[in-house]
Amino acid sequence: MTYGKKVHKRGSFYSTRLLHAKYHTFVLIWGVLWATPLLTYSQVRSAQLATKHANTTVDQIRFTATKTSHDTPMISDYITSWNLYNDSYLAAHFELDHPLTHYLSLLDADTGEKERLAKGNFQFTFLVDDQVVYEENLHPGAGTIEDKKTKLSYNIPMVTSKPIDFWGWFMWLKFMKMGGGRDALNVGTHTLTLQLRAYLDADRLLLSDVLASGDLTIQVAERPIVKGTIAVQDIAPTSDWEISKDVIDHNTIETLNKKILQNRFEHINGIVVIKDDKLLLEEYFNGATRDSLHDTRSVGKSFTSALLGMAIADGYILDERTTLNDYYPLETFLNYSKEKAQVTLHDLLSMSSGFEGDDTQPNSRGNEENMYPTSNWVKFALDLPMAQPKSDTKSFSYFTAGVILLGDIINTKVPNGLIAYADKKLFSPLDIRSYRWQYTPKGVGNTAGSIQLRALDLAKFGQLYKNDGLWEGSQILPKSWVTKSLSTQVSISKAKQEGYGYLFWNKTLTVGDRSYEVSYSSGNGGNKIFIFKELALVVVITASAYNLPYAHKDVEIMLTHYILPAIFDHS
């Protein structure tokens, strides 16, 4: 085994990694600030019915492929054609007859300007070959108040050689990576149309008529293979797994490999498929190998759940219904309350503790980004108040600091601390010999995530749960704990059939006319361990698309469009 360095502050280890942003938070923090949730075309059009429209002439949106030294481009700067993958800069320019506040007032003259600015902004619609692909309502906070009151001329950079902290750059990123742009702009010649409206999100979504519109011819060439071959990779002999003799559709996997090597799916490092407890597929990309240790970020939370279940089974912890008051002198911490004293380990495991901590909200006091710079993460968590107003019904709130508390409790209660216990009770029985922990400032294994393992060993962990805690004839983890962990304890979205167990996610995947129930570990960057309920299947995907808003969506597309069909749909 190998060990990481002890970390005391963000300036060392945490300055070199992009801290744990989660997909289930679902976008970059700036993306959250500058854009409302993605809207489908039908949602917007239905909301547009019976709206007041601003009667205006339609101004022209024009495009430039080089950064200009002047705010208003010259005629010679404008382009009519652009190469998607060869050109490194793209900006949209338009001039309006009136500032944004004028168009918002036409949508709702009965409310004050301040209220309108708090609920409205511009809407951009992207069409490819006359088909709407993506629409975005800019967050009301995008742009300055002064610009919204006075500005008529806009120059919006959307594609740059390096990422920039600007809403136009994020908008293009989401159009391409999350909104369907890169699939609509396939190899060939296309017409991109960009439309501008004003919107107001009142009791219903109000939209102006089109204020400005422009077309750009997009040339899309076949993307070169970055490195490697698209052929399905041979599986070398290994003592870790018996190699499966089952057939997999090579054409489908080769199509997936090509897209990975062309960066259609970016920063993918490894794919491992275990079917019927045997190794069916093992592939690596972007320099990764069988021996690479993958920083899977919050996938490590699921390991914390396993260790807690073992500690309960061994009698070191009574059960998950014990409370924080059983482990800490809570009255010595800030913001003591009876509600805080009643928080159980179950609540922390299921992300339903009620603390004022939500990693999906940048302004949340308990957001993990506020924890990392501190010298005592346990104190940070226990000093937090409970959320207000307090609800009798526990609701889901992704709270990384709560998992730090679980790790601290395990570390205190088990013999020789968490690290030694994990090696003896979990890693050694699974014959996992190569791994690397990260540490809290107090020297405790970081149970929030970032434990690094090989992809084949991550698959062992998934298979342990698929086997109801049994490994090579030994009950490593109680079956009852596996059942609790993979069962939905808190609903996240009934409409999407998503839930959360004991530091595992649950959802229903749809592939064609079939549905699959799956539990999974999930970490920033697109890291996953999928455990299928009704299939003898475990799938591991390791990736390093840290903090990129499309990372998790890409992995789900890989699973549902390529990996599962390759296993089950071939003749």
C-alpha cells in the first residue's frame, strides 16, 4: 500500500486538485451562478403562450474569429464560416435599439425595475440546421446593473483558447457538452443560428420576440485519434479476476473507444466490466494502465459506509441510530441545539442530517469549500447551526462535512484507528494491496473522498456489494448492511426515480424499452462504480474531468448507449 501526504491546508494538497464539486450538484459553481437550469424547447414554448411580446425589429448577430482590440468589431472582423475544431476563438456581437431594462419593462410594466432585474435577463437559443438544440436563460446575476440599464452594444466571447470566467464561455460549454451541440454538429457543414430574447421569470416564463439573430456556417471535420487504437483492448492474465468467455459486441465498444480517443468523451481513464463475477472488459486511456491509482474523489464516501457497517458488526459502534451526542460534547461547540444533539449516524449516512450544509449551494455555510481551508474539519462541522426553518421531514442535502464526522467516529472507536482497520477488515480480505489515502489536517484518513485505487480493485469493492457482502466464502460485510446501504433511505427526485442510501446513489436507467435499477458510488470527474440490482453486473468507470459540468452525463451516456448495449444487445 502507499500513503499520501498529511494535509493541513488548501495551500498544499488542496491547491493542486480541483476540490470536490459534485455532479449531483450538477454544474460548475460559476455555471450555477450564471445560468438557470436547462430548459427544453417545449417547456419554453409552452411558457411563452399568452405572453406580452416586445414589438421590435430584429437586429443582427454577427460573429468574429479573432479577439479585437476595440469594443465594436469592424466590418472586416466579421466572419460567415468557422471551423469547429481548428479555430480557437469565437465571439458573438450584436447591437440593440434599447437596453435590457426596456425590454423587461415591456414584458411586465406593473412591477418595479429592481424586481424585474432580479427575475430576468437575456435568453439565448442555439439552433443547428433550423432545429432548436439548446436554450439558456442567463441567471439574473450575469452582467452588471449599469450595463442592463444602459448598454446597447455587446461582444460575447464564447470560445477561447483557454477557459475564462465569463458567462458566454460557460454558455457555449453547456451548449456543446450538455445541451446536445457536439452531437448536432457532427462531421459535415452546418448552419448555426443564434437568437436573442429577453425573459422574465415571474409567475410564468415571459419571453420577448426575437431581439437579434444571426447565422454562422460551421465546418466540422473528422476529429483525429488523439492516441491509441480503437480496437477492443485485450485482457492480460491477472490473479485478481477470472477472465470471462462471454461475447461482447466489439463494434459497439470500438465506436465508444473512437469517441473517447477523439475526445467526444473527455478525460476517461479506465473502464472495467465484471459480469457473472468474471472480468469481461478492461480498457485504459489517456496514459492510464492496470496499475494506475485513480483519484475517484467522492467514490471514497462509499468506502466510509462499508467501514462503518463493519465497525457496527464488530461491536465497536452500537448502531447507526446512535446520535452525535453519544460521541461528542456538543455543548462545547458553537450553535448547540437539541436538534443537533439528535442527529444520528443514519442521518449523516443518508445526507439528511439537517445541518446548514449543502455542497450544491456556494453560499451555504457548511459547503465543503469552506471546510478545506480550516485546521479542524470536525470542529467546522460540529460548529455549524442546523438549517432554518427546521422540518420534521428529513430531506436530502449533500453534506461532505458530515462524512468527515463519520470517519472521525470510526477512527476513534476502532482499534488502531481508521487506516489500520480499513486495511485489516476491508482491503486485505479483498487482496487490495495498492492504494493511497489522503488525510485531514488532523492526520485522519479523509473519508470525504480522494482515496486512490486501481480500477480492478474498485471493481472488487463493487462486486463485494453485488455479492451481499460475501467474498470468497467469507462474509466481509453483513448482508443486512449491504441491503440498507443500497436501499433508498431518502428520495432525491421521484420524477427521475433517484434516491440515496448509505453513501450510495440509486436511480433507474432506461436503455431503449428496458429499465435497470442501479446503485452506484459517484465522484467528481465522472468516477463511478455501478452495481446493478437485477443483473449480475458491476461496471467501473474512472475519469478525471474534475469540476466539468458534463462529466457525469458523459459517463451515463457511455453506459447506456454503448456499454450495456454491447453486453446485452448483440446477436
